[in-house]
Amino acid sequence: MAMTDTAAQAEPGPGPEGGAPGPSGARGPGWAVLVVCCLAQFMVVLDVSIVNVAMPSMQSELGLSPSGLQWVANAYTLAFAGLLLFGGRAGDLFGRRLVLIVGLVLFTVASLVGGLSQGPATLILARAAQGVGAAVLTPATLSLLTTSFTEARERARAIGLWGATAAGGGACGAFIGGVLTDLASWRWVLFVNVPIGVLLLVGARIVLAESRGQVSRLRDLDVPGTLLVTAGLGVLVFGIVHAEDHPWGSAGTAGCLAGGAALLAAFVAVEARGANPLVPLSIFRMRALTVANLVVLFLGAATFALFYFLTLFLQEVRGMSPLAGGTALLVIPVMIITGSQIASRLVGRVGARPLILAGSLVGTAGFGWLTQISADGSYWTQVLGPGLLIGLGAGTNMVATTSAATTGVPGRLAGLASGLINTGRQMGAAIGLAVLTTVAASRTASLRSHGVARPVALTSGYARGIAVAAGLMVAAGLLALALPRRAATPRVVVTPSADADPALAAEAG
């Protein structure tokens, strides 16, 4: 893949042998930059789901309580979602290569510590540290690609591969976790990150040159905004997670949701008046970016909950082992990769909107079909077909939404745009999982109270949750109608009152 240089996006660095710099200031060829960024993102997303399969073994060996076991997953999610915007902006300010390397070191060391854990507290703290590293890594990988691959077709292909590896990492987590847990130990779901992290650190230092925006001073970091948005997102996600075990109207859940909303409202007020805001509010004048983030919120809510329901259905209802269940779901990442490659070749020609509409339509058809699952039905007729459609739609949507959210964004704010789109996806996943599992559990409990057999009641609950997810897919498609017909080069309007960032007073369509 060829890369072209853009002003104020990348700083030329020496070639790998001290010769001329690579394209766009990269020290290595474009394919090497792509491999580093995609593999780093794969590792980050893999850890969202790979630990789930190993949790029973963790609980048995470390004596984790039910709440402690839940925190093994939630500590990662909270840190990841809460710090994504900070991670994106830090890359813009201090250098994306530097921030990526810092994130890799933190993620790798935390994985090693977690694998060596001898007690619950160490494991939970290690998972939280992994989440911090992930929040720094994810925006850096995407912004390095969007500022390096600036030619439209090559950029679309790079985003397509990044999207495929990201979605594939989440979908492959159950399979890889099952293999490692069955053949080795639960500790290897964490240890596996260590050699990958070391390899990526070496690769990053060799092939990546520094890339940053126009400012790089510590005082340019919006500390009040960073604290408010991190606390607000963290408290909000905690409230959502809390709702899995406590009613939405309970004091604890409602208080967290209200507190998170208040902190985020205070964040918006601070950003509107700040001299160097973490999130310049004028960035939302870019219609494609704003709409794409809303679309991703709905897509994340539907898709993430799907893997949760299918994993439980195959293991608890159909009686599959973790390894067999993970293998049965491999069709989804295969189709995600297929959909992302198709979308990456089309997005530059037709634009993001028709692809999101098509992806949402295909995904909705898959979700609708999947609502027909039954406790004694066949995997081949009730799961495989829907999985093919859902994976194809998810791969198409990931590329199209990422392209819409990052195209036309000034290079010095590429990390912020990357942080926003990933924050939307993580928030959607957290909200969707909490809401849809509540819907499913309510349906199951109601049927069980009337004497319905457990497998049948569970299946009916999963089907009800999947039906709501299908509605979310429809909403995502409708929202996509507000996207510009074709991505356009932003028209920059410089005004003295552009939220302390006049270069961002832009319209993208």
C-alpha cells in the first residue's frame, strides 16, 4: 500500500537503515505499518472476550466471589471506555507513536502480572491496567492509519483491514480462550499477550515514525476536561454494569446513571469555555462524524450482546463445550473479514451511507432469522445462516462507519476522532449488554415462574433480547440516512468564536 505525506500530520523520520524516510514519514513500508496497527488492535479487542471462557477456572483457582468474578471483566471495560477520549487526544498532543509504545508497554506488563496473579485483587487490578493500556492503544492505531494512508483507496483498504482485525479479535476471543484454557491454563489467556506485545514493541520502534498534531506541550492537555469525561464515562458505565444485578430504578443504579450524566454535562460546559479543550465541540459540526458516532452506538449495542447470547445458548442450552461453542461461532469473524474487505473496496466509490444502509439491512435480516432459535433446533438451520448474514453486515458497517467518522478530520485531531468512534462503540456495547440481558432475564424468569423447562425458558429469553437487537439495527440504518451522500472535503470556516479552535468550524456535507 502506498502512503502519501500530508502537512502537520506526520513528521518525517529516518528510514530503517538510516536512509531516506519512508512514505508519510514512516520508517518502514506501508504494509509493515498496517501489520503493527492491526495486530495491536486485534490484541486489544481480543481481551474483551477471551477472558470470559476462562472465568470458571479463575474462580476455582483464586477463590473469586461472584462479584469479584464480574469485576475481572468490568475492570477492563470501565478503564477502556472511560479513557478512550483521553488516549486519542494524548496521541494528537504528544505523538501517536510514543503513545502507542507507552500503551503497549502498559498492556504487556499488565498481562504478565495478571497471568502471575495469586489472588483476586492482583488479577482485577491487572485487568484495570490492561484497560488503561487498551484505551491508549486503540485510538493510536486508527489515527496512525488515517494520517498515514491519505490516498482515498489505500486509506479505505487500511481501515477495512483494521476493522476486520478489530471485529475478528472480539469474535475469536471465545474460540482462542477455549483452546488456551483447555490445553494449557486460564493464565495463558493473559500470557498470550506478552510475546505479541514484545513483538509489537520491536515492530513499532522499527517501522513507525512519529506523527502528531500542531501542539505537544503538557500544558495543552485539558486536565479538567480529561478528569470530568473519564469520571463521567466511568460512572455511567459502572451504573450500566450495576444494572445487570440490580433494578434500573434502584438507588445505586439510578444514582450512578444520574451522577455520570451530571459529570458529562459539566464536561460539555468546560469544553465550551476551555482554551485548549480535550474535545473541541466544533468537531461535531462535521455531520458525517457526528452521525457515524450515533450509528456506532446502536450497532455496538446490538452486536456485542449477540455474542453474549449465542455463547450462552450454545453452551447452556445446546450443551457444547467452550471450545466447541467458540468453534461454532467462527463463521461470524470469517464473514466480518469478508464484509470489511468488500466495504473497503466500495466505500471510496459509493460513500459510507449506502454501505451502512446495506450492512444494517443484512444484519437486521440475520437478527430476525436468529429470533427463531429453539431449544431443540439445529445449529445448521438456526445459527449458521443468521451468523453468515450478521457477520457480513457487521464487517460492512465497521468499515463504513469508521470511514465516515474519520474522513475529512484535520490530521492534528485524528486521534480525537478515533477516540470518539471507539468510545461510541464501547458505550454502545456496555449499554446494549446491560439492557438486552435485562430483557432476556425478565422473559426467562417469567416463563420459569410458569413452570416452563429451563432450556426452553433460556432460549425464549435470548430470542427476546435478539429481537430488541434487531430493532437497534433498524434504528442504526435509519440514522445513516442523515449521513452525507458522499464524503466531502470539509469546508473550513475560520471565525474568532469557533470554540477556541477555529479550524474546526467545518461542515462535512
